[in-house]
Amino acid sequence: MIETLLIANRGEIACRVIRTARAMGIRTVAVHSAADAGALHVRLADAAVAIGPAPARESYLVGERIIAAARESGAQAIHPGYGFLSENAAFAQNVIDAGLIWVGPDPASITAMGLKDAAKRLMAKAGVPVTPGYIGENQDPAVLAGEAAQIGYPVLIKAVAGGGGKGMRLVEDPAQFADALASCQREAASSFGNAHVLIEKYISSPRHIEVQVFGDAHGNVVHLFERDCSLQRRHQKVIEEAPAPGMNAETRAALCAAAVRAAQAVAYRGAGTIEFIADGSGPLSADRIWFMEMNTRLQVEHPVTEAVTGIDLVEWQLRVAAGEPIPLTQDRITLNGHAVEARLYAEDPAAGFLPSVGPIEHLRLPQSGRVDSGVAEGDRVSPYYDPMLAKLIHHAPTRTAAFAGLAQMAAAVQCWPVRTNAPFLTRALADGDVIAGRIDTGLVGQRGDAWAARVAPGEALLQDVAARVCAAAKAGPPPHLPGWRLNAAPAPVIVRLDDGEQVRAVTPCYKTGSSVQGHPRGYLASEQGATWLIQPWRPAGIGDEEGAGAVHAPMPGLVTAVMVAAGERVGKGQTLLTLEAMKMEQAIKSPIEGVVAELPVSAGQQVGADALLIRVEKDEA
């Protein structure tokens, strides 16, 4: 058995591998870039080795440094995780040549499945059904256009070395073919260093169904049933489940048998996934499911397979890499219940899914289900890497219960100030067609705008915040609670959401709510996967206490001008400075007559919400 394992990856998958290795009594070594020196996977590992600057091309993608780290740390084996170098045949061979154990398939298997056209020829020879199309060597545009016409529109142009949705174009009209081909080839050459393409028949209601396979060095190959990954956004998986909805026993048997033949054709060893495209315009059947490609590594969505089979795939990887046979024969691998997974990303769906980076000041992940996380509260989301924070997985006896449980998990996510796609996931998991299994790869594109819309806090949540504001003022009302009177009926409290995005007057409602908690700048409140910083709003010109003249910034802004100096006498209502915020300039006036006692800001200075702008003291003379 392997005694020391180096994980050539970061984030969630590195933490995932460490967890299983530790349970098996294996010492773990993390590698990290300068940006990840304090990352969770580094903190969890038994040892860590720095491998370079923040950009992946200068650290995680430099195979020589990773092999050197293995030697330095005494590791006997390297687990590549997924992404980065996991499907790099040259790196795998270098690991083996260095006398280390490669926790993955033989380099020859990676090479055989690395190019889509060669893989399809190999699969067709092995009796695996492939999508109708052209996979020839002739790349002349006229020849390709002729092949597309013979296949029949619509067609897909796909880079033979592509992946992740890159190097792919849908062409619905012959007049669009030439431009689409040129664009696809340019992207393929830039992204993969290979401009060759293939042409496939486009399936109008496609479903993405894949089969988990596993092989060992003793010639054994088994399958662990199928997963459905049809819920995708721009060819990137969002929600995955096992088993596939609508899959009958006959179709499952044919599909899984084809996947095993595919793995046997390349003498596959370790964990791999055979990906198929299915015609979702009608019931699933074996004659309408075709091979797409093979991923020669562990998949992001492997936890749903683990949930329905009760098998730890990482443990199997480590045992098989050490030379052991697959622990179970095919007849002992059974399917139990239903599991669904959602990928939690640090991104803002309402802003076009832009990554959200920076420090995670507040993080609460669900307590139910399974959570595979790569971050903890206090960590930073780096702009250099994939923004996935965690994977949320729920397993239940039925598909309906699994989706309901995962929806609750997504709704329970709290993260601030980094935004996440949890509200998007919450809406997606509650969609009627998703719950009913009426899914294909185009559904997210059709519903995505509605699912991604900005979430606003409910009135009950705001009322709870307002009640807490009043409770905090029990020793005496702060002057920024207009109309506050002891023993009087609750008066509205003015609150501001997320740095001035919205200002509301809210009537307090005294109740308890676990989703509201104090923060130095106000209150953090969460529901439906969204989190807001909600602050009592102190209008400019209102002092902090009776007779005082401290004036705070009502929201983040730029001090554009300062009209007075410290020690200067000012009158009530006199303009002291101007603040530009939310594209508007606001005059900051003195709330009292007196002398400028404190002036901590200057023209041109950026200030945060609630920052002290000026303090005027009442003149007692």
C-alpha cells in the first residue's frame, strides 16, 4: 500500500483526496502556489511544498516542480485530482519514469482517448455506438462543408482536442458554415494547439449521460452505473444526478455494457467516465444514445455515484494504483436510491456569472447532506483559479426526495461578502421541469435568466433585522431611529442593503431568526442561499448622540471637496464637505453649530460606509 501520497491539485478535490487517504492511514503531501500558501488543502495535509507563483501555468501546471516536490517530501505516489495535469499523458509518463506511482490510467490510455476523432474510430471498432458524423483527416473547408451537407443540418463542429465547451460551434444553416468553421478552428488552435475538427449530427434535445467505469492491472473492468449531467450552462455542468431519470433496465444494461467495452478497448486502469449523448426528445432507448468521449480521470460529479453505490472511488483509485484488484465484482455493485449534486461557485449570477473574489468573512455551509468543500471562513477566493467553493450532495430513497433535500441545502448556504450561485441553484432545483426530470442540455439556457435574477430579502427577514436594531438600542434610542419612543408602537427603522443598493423603511417584528446575526457594520441576514449586509441607515447630518455632531458616510463614496478646516467655527446646516456616492454628489452639512473638532478625511479620499467624515463639537462659550 502507498505510505505517502502527494496530491497534485488544490481546492475541493485536494481536500477530498486527503480525507480518504487519511482514513486509509496514508500520509498526505499538498502542493501549493504562492496564492494558496494558507489554503484549506494545505492546512489539512500532513506536509506541504511550495511550487511557484500564483498563476497555474507557473505552479500547478509545471510537472517538473510537482515531481520534485514528491521526491523532496518522500511521496511514493501522485494523485492528480481533476483538471490541471490529470489528463496529461506526458506528465503521467514522467511520473512513472521518476519511479513514482501514478494514480491514474496508463499514459497510452490517456493518449488513445485524448483526441475525439481517434477515440471515435476506436469506439466504433469496439462496437460502441458513435454519433453520426465525419471524423476524417481531410480538413479542407469545402470537404468539411460537403460532409456537413451529407450529414444534414443542424450540425456541430467540434475541435478534436477540445473540451469544456471550447472549440465547439452549432451550425443550423449551410450559409453559416464557413464562418463557424473558421471561428472554431481559430479557437481550437489557440486553446489546444490543434485546429483539426470533426463534424457531428446535432441532437435537438440532447441529454448528457455518462457511465462510471473502473479497471485494474489484472484485466478487470466494471461499471458503477450512469449519471445524468444534462443541466449545463454553456457546456459546463451545474447539477448532476445518479441514476439518470427515465432510464429503464434494458437501456441501462446496454449503455453500461457499451461503456465497459469502451474501457476494455484501451486496457483501462483506474477511474474513468464514458460520456454519451442521448436523444431526449422521447423515452430513453439504446438505439438513441451515442458515445461522445472518455474522461480519463476522476470526475467532479463522482460523489453521486459514491452515494448510490456506497463505494469510495478515491479508495479504489489508491488500491488499484498500488496493484490491487478491483475490490468488488460486477454482480456485487448495486444501485441504491437517488443522489444529486450541485456545484457551489463563487460567482454572481445576476452579473453574468462573473467570478466573485476576495476574503470570505462569513461562511456557513449546510449541516445536512454531504458537503465537499475547498474553503473555510476566513479564506480568500483567488482570481487565478476555478471559482468552485464546494459541492453539495444529497442522497435519498427517491429522486423527488433527493432534489428536495438538495434544494434545502442550497437555500441554507450563507456567504459574505463573496457572492455565490446558491440562489441560482435554489431556484433551479425548485423548477417544475427539473423536478419532473424533463431536462436536456438546453434547459438552463432557457431558464437561466429567471434563475439568475438578483434575490431581494423578504419582508419578514427585514422586520427581524429592524427588531434587532431596536433591541440593540434598549439603553436609549440611537438618533438614527426616526420616531423611536419608549413604550410606543414600533416605528419604522431605516435600513440599507449591501453598501447602498437599497434603502428601506421597515417596521420591526419581534421574533427570533437564526439567519440574522450581528456584524461590526450592521447585521448579516440570509435566506434562499443569498446573504446581505443590512445596516441601520444614518442619514448624513444626524449626530451620534444628543448635542454631538459626528457625521458618518451614508454609503461608500469619494470625498470630492472639503470646505472647512479643523478648529473652524461652523453654523448649523453649513456645508462642510461633499461626497460622491452612487453617481450622485451629496452635500454633508453640520448638524449643529460649533467647532470642527475632528476632520479625518481629505478631498480625493475614498471612504467606506459609516466612516467618520467630520465631528463638530458644540461651542460652550
